Amino acid sequence: MNDLLLEVENLQTHFFLDDGLVKAVDGVHLHIRRGRTLAVVGESGCGKSIMARSLLQIVTPPGKIVGGAIRYHRGPGDVVNLLDYDRKGPEMRAFRGREAAMIFQEPMASLSPVYTIGNQIVESFRLHFKVSKAEARTVAIEMLRKVGIPRPEARFDAYPHQLSGGMRQRAMIAMALICQPNLLIADEPTTALDVTTQAQILELLQKLQAELEMAVVMITHDLGVVAEMADDVAVMYLGQVVEQGSVDDIFYNPQHPYTRGLLASIPRLEGATRARLAAIPGTVPHPYARPGGCPFHTRCRERIINRLDMCKTEAPPLVQVGAEHHARCWLHHNQGVELSSEAVQLASLPLTTTGGH
Ligand SMILES: Nc1ncnc2c1ncn2[C@@H]1O[C@H](COP(=O)(O)OP(=O)(O)O)[C@@H](O)[C@H]1O
Ligand code: SF4
Ligand SMILES: [Mg+2]
């Protein structure tokens, strides 16, 4: 497909800790398309951040990428596996910042407290383009204006602590986008902001995406943000993408029990059930106690309803369930059984009980 930007295949990133091995990313398959927004969702601890950091090779020891491929389609006929590059080498340094950039929940993860924001943006630009300081300053001021910072000529000389939370977030975005990357990875970029600022930042990201024709990977736990922003959605559970499809596939035709559980846990306004409902029993297993077989089998109601014993012992492969729609579940494999309508109904009911089975 010619609109592919990144093709992630069987990516594995593990943490080698004294107490054991944590398979934070354990066989991720993912497609990121040029100019589109891919939302990555899943409960906390499912490997979203480590997967995102792996794409830029910014995972630090004891974490290490141990396998897979990240094919970057730079242009027609020009495809490289980013994992062939040394993570500290010149090719990867050129890729980071120039072709792909990342923003975080906490702006101080990218901004230094001891330099002015203008200086930091200028330095990021001059890392990749041979221009004078004066020329870079002009570009930086233009970028500050673009991200909605008022009086950018004056703010250029401000230190991060002199800005409000929302303005600091905008400065971080300006720094990430100064080289006009093809890909922006946003890891829960608005989680720490108040609702109004959050809406403004999301609107800004949408505007910049259209202007710069970037692909955006938006990591979020907020399905409202997904509905608003995303073209495609990847659902992660215990280090794997268990389902990927268009936003319509995922919201209106979810094929993985975990996705159905996440959707059923969206707070509903009707009646007395306003609180977040526990549609998925139990919690994400401890990283040292990763279940065998299908990693979701300890919490999956559809396994029990459909009496799928193999789920406990055999890991399901990722199978195609629609044109651009994939799921990793025995319900959709030839060797598996057809999904019973009873299972679909049960899974989409908001359940009020938690606990094991
Ligand atoms: N620096 C680290 N050292 C050890 N384990 C880590 C580290 N960072 C992440 N992990 C583990 O990797 C797994 C995935 O983490 P993460 O990608 O941060 O999840 P998410 O972003 O989905 O909440 C978790 O089990 C977490 O405990
Ligand atoms: S493979 Fe089995 S346990 Fe895993 S999600 Fe599908 S039905 Fe549930
Ligand atoms: Mg995270």
C-alpha cells in the first residue's frame, strides 16, 4: 500500500530486571499511514509508551529492543528497517527530530528549565538544518505563532517556568514540529491539562496535522478523544496489538473481546449507572505473571461462553477480519469457532460486577 509510512512487524522490547524479565512489547504488528491519525488505546501497563518509544529507539537500559522490524517508507521505493540503525548512530539521530518527533504528557520531559524556549527550538532546528541563528530565530518565532503562543517575539526569550501549563505544552509542540516531521507521536499529551486547555491543544494538533500532512500516533485512554481525532485505532493488551482497524471498525464492529470490554466500560449517562462500569473482570496481570496462551484468557468472558479451551495454551495469531481490520483471537481463526450471537450480546452489555471466574 502506497500510503504506508511505518510498518511494524513482530516488535519485541523487553526489560531485563534483577527480579525477572518484563516483556513490555511482545510481538506488536502495526500499520501507520501517511497523514492519518492512529489512536493507541489499552489499560495502563499494556505497553503503549514503550511501544511508542521503541519506534524512535529511545528505550533505555535495562529495556532493549530484542526483535522485529520497523519498516519506514521514506518515499516511493525507499524503505529502510529502522532497527538496522544503531540507536545512538547518525542515521537514527537524523530520523529523530527531523522525520519523527514525540510529545509527552509532561512538557518538561522535552524542555530544559535552564534555557529559554526560543533557544531550545532554535537548537532543535539547527541540529538538522544548516542555517544561521538569525534565520532559525525567524523560523522559530513563526512556529511559536503557529502553535498559538501570543506575542511570540517576546515569548521567545521566556523560560519554561514563566509559561502556563497550556503554553508550555504549546512550546513543546513547537519544538517537536520545528523540522516538520512526517510522524508525530503524542503520548497522552493532554491528560494533565484542564478540560478547556485539553480541547484547545487537541484542536491545535488537528490543525497542524492537516497543515503539515503528518501522521499522528495518539496514545490516549480517552475513547472520546479517539472518536474525535482518530482515523485508525490499535488496541493494546499486554504488549501486543490485539485489534487494529478504522475508527468505525473499532467502535461499531469490534472483533476482539478486550476491545468490546473497553467500549462497554465507557461511562454512560443514562440512569443511575453513571460511574465507570467494570466490563472487564479483574485487572491487568502483573508483568512477571504474564498468562500463557492468549494473554487475555484470564479475563475473557467470551472464552468461557464459547468453551474455547485452546485459549489457555495456544496464542492466537493475528487474522484479517475485514479490509483493513485485524484481530488476534481464536474466535476469528479457521480452527476457532464462529462467534455466537449470545457472546456478542453478553459482551456488549454493561456489567456491574467485577472479580474472577
Ligand atoms: N523503566 C522500566 N523498567 C522496568 N519496567 C518497565 C519500565 N518502563 C515500563 N516498564 C514495564 O513495561 C510495561 C509497559 O509499560 P508502558 O509502556 O509504560 O505501559 P502503558 O504506557 O501502556 O501504560 C509495564 O509492565 C511496565 O511495568
Ligand atoms: S483468544 Fe480466547 S481468551 Fe483470547 S480473547 Fe479470544 S476468546 Fe478470549
Ligand atoms: Mg504510558
